[in-house]
Amino acid sequence: MLINATTRNISILSINNVDFSPYNKFFYSAEDLIVVNQVIPTTSFVCEVEIYELSKGLIDGIPTKEVSYGAITNLPAPQEGVFYILDNLVASVAKSRGRTDILTASHPVYDASEPCGGPFILGYLVLER
């Protein structure tokens, strides 16, 4: 079972003739066939992580800081057969703490007709463990 604990619905796409750029972006053109395999709706809760920043002075006049992460809110305890889709930062922290039931939406697809792929992600090709 997939539980989307992000702030947005996630569309998993199938696309013909996807161009893969060297910058890990996928672009589609209007003549390409896009099939939405599945839309994973957001849930009633969103997982977040506490962020702590400590100023560490200047290096060559540029401010630096140390970042650490606290508690992850709203993330249920692991359950057999249940995977939680989280935003990248929250997922990274959860995985670093041993969670193996965490996924992120990966390989975003952008509109090739828009400059730089456009402002919006149309969907994703995979979920990443």
C-alpha cells in the first residue's frame, strides 16, 4: 500500500520518446503520448522534519551554517506492506535513521515546449526507494 504524505498529488507517467537530458531532467513534446498510469492522492497528513541552523561564521566573507535535523512529525511507525511517499528532505532524514519503508517521487517530467522545461512538473516516471 502506498501512502502519499506530501503536499501534492503524485502522477506516475508512461511516455513515448522521452528525451533524457544530462541534467537528470526528462522532457516530453506535444506529439509524444503521455499515459497517466496512476495518481497517488495526498493524504490528510503531511510529514515534516524539524530543521536547526547554527551560524558557523564566515569563509571568505560568505556566511556558513551547520544544519541538523530533529524529529519527523506525522510519520507513522513502520507497518508490513505499507510504504510512505515523502518529500526528498524528509525521506533522506528518515532513511538515515533506518527507515526502509520510505519512497520519493523520482525522474520528474517537464514540458519540452517551455523554456527550461517550464515551471511545473507534469508527473514522475518512478518511485525511488
